[in-house]
Amino acid sequence: MAVKVLVVDDSGFFRRRVSEILSADPSIQVVGTATNGKEAIDQALALKPDVITMDYEMPMMDGITAVRHIMQRCPTPVLMFSSLTHEGARVTLDALDAGAVDFLPKNFEDISRNPEKVKQLLCEKVHSISRSNRRFSAYSAPAPVAAPTPTPAPAASSFSSHSSSAPARPAPAPAPTRAPAASASSPAPKRKAYKLVAIGTSTGGPVALQRVLTQLPGNFPAPIVLIQHMPAAFTKAFAERLDKLCRISVKEAEDGDILRPGLALLAPGGKQMMIDGRGAVKILPGDERLNYKPCVDITFGSAAKSYGDKVLAVVLTGMGADGREGARLLKQGGSAVWAQDEASCVIYGMPMAIVKADLADAVYSLDDIGKHIVEACI
């Protein structure tokens, strides 16, 4: 059965091009178009598409507001189009918080210069998110989370630039989510003196990382590295967003950065991040032979070489299998590997690859991962 798509954009040219690209795939059917957010809501209710492509800047009602309404009234996987600017990244992250599943850069030059590549990428995204867990029969936004209790002042060995002398940052209200189906969960972890926590993710990752990291106290005792599949223009804005929301410090990694407790370093988009035995970060150019830039396997692999059995690796929601081979190296060295459970994933691809390869020491729901990381490390 063909995937039914609703195309929403105030640009007539972009609506036509996206519709033409999608319609060329025999397994995709464009069932309607809309020129603004209000029309998008009406069409979503009337046509019940499997996927909606959504622009964010439109008259009458913007895309983010439309996503919020759609998630409340007829939850549907939404693919956002965004500009490759800092402001475009900020707005896209807001759209993901509102309930959108994934995004693509809105680049008219690429459409005209590389039509086949654009067609392949767009159709692959539509197919993948049509199978996501973002369409729910029982969709509800959870109650806002209370502000966290301030953590004690960190000891000198657990330095964090977000010290407890500063006002405690409130935890953000989590993004809308469904009530997860019951699923088997592993026992609570045993404590270990981990020297590094490494988290890899892709589709659904920005919201997932926000939920996990906001549960960590400011005096968290281990360094953290984050690998999120994301364009180069987006990672700085994403790191800034996480830094404002979390009690730990978060920054986009730079070459030569030193790992330290209470600091999370986000791999820069379009490049690769490795860690050496001295705890220094190396940022390398993105290798065109690799599908992912940044690549979870590369960072996990370097962590396995540098830290042996002292790594806690976590693989969150995302399509594909990036992270599996790096996790294999970590397991061979005696480190621990956790996977997010299927029920709480937007896309159960990367965690499934870990589980199917029998590499997962534990499988936890998204809402439990943050607290279990704290239990394992503190």
C-alpha cells in the first residue's frame, strides 16, 4: 500500500517540486497540498495522511503551531523542511519539540543541481518516518516536569562550569509523547566507576537526548560525549539549546577539548569525533566514504581503544545500524552497552541493531535511561 503524503508549503514552486519528486515513487501517493498551517490541520483531519511534509515559515499559521495542533488532534509523522542557518536550526529544534519526527534542509539549489540525490533522500525519509512510532491511537502530552532540586556543590574532582552557586535551571517540559506500550525492561544497573558516558542517536535523537540529559545533576561525575546525526549548521545551535536546559554543561566539541566531569561534548555535524587516551578530543574532517558525519561507530571505537572497560555506551532512537560495530568493540573491551526499548523509540533501528547483535547489557525505556545513568555512575 502506498504511503499517503500531505505536502505543506506556502511556496507554489516548492509544493510542486516536492509533489513531483514524491509522486515519481510508485510507493508514495501525494493525497493533498496546503499553503499554510491552518490548511494543513484541516487537510490532515480530512485526508488522514501517513506523513506530512511541513515548511515552518508560512502565513496565517506557522509550521510549528500547526505541528502542535496536528499532534493533539490527529497525530501524524511530520517531516520538517528547514533552512541551513542558525535561526533555521533553532526553529527546527522547536518543531521537533512540538512533535515533528525528522527534518531535511530546504535548499532550492540542491533540488535543481542534484535532483536524483534529493529524490532518493526525500523518499527514503518519507518511507522511514511513515513506519515510525509517531502515529499513535492514544497520544497525550505529559504534565510538565517540576523544576529539579538543586544539586550539592561539586567536589573539586567533579568540576562543572554550571556550579550550584548559580540558580538551578528548570527542567523543560518534555516534548509531547504517547503513553508507551508495556515492554520488558532490564533490572536497574549496578554502580561502576565509568570514565566516560557515550550516547549515540539519530532520528528522534534531539528530543531523546534532551529528556535523558535533563535528568543528570550538575555534579555528574563522568565526562559525556554525544553523537547525533545532524548537519553542520545545526549542532552548535543544538548544543546551545541543551546547555540552557541542562544542569550539566553542553557544548559543540572542538579539536583539543579535554573531557571532564559534568561536561557533555556534542560531535560537530559534518565531521568525526575521536577520543584519545589522554582524554583529549580529536575532530577530523568528515570522510565522504562514510554515510554518517558524525558517525557513532567511530566515536565508540575510539572510546573502546582509549578507555577499555570503563565506558557506558547508550544507543538511542534512530534509523539504520550506526553504533553497532563500535558497540561490539566496546563489549569486547568489557564496557557496558545499553539500548533504548522499542516502545519509546521514534525509529527502532539503531537500538534494534544493538539488541539483535546481542550487544545490549540492558534495555530501558527513554524515560528511565537518564535516572539509570545516574544510578550507574554516582
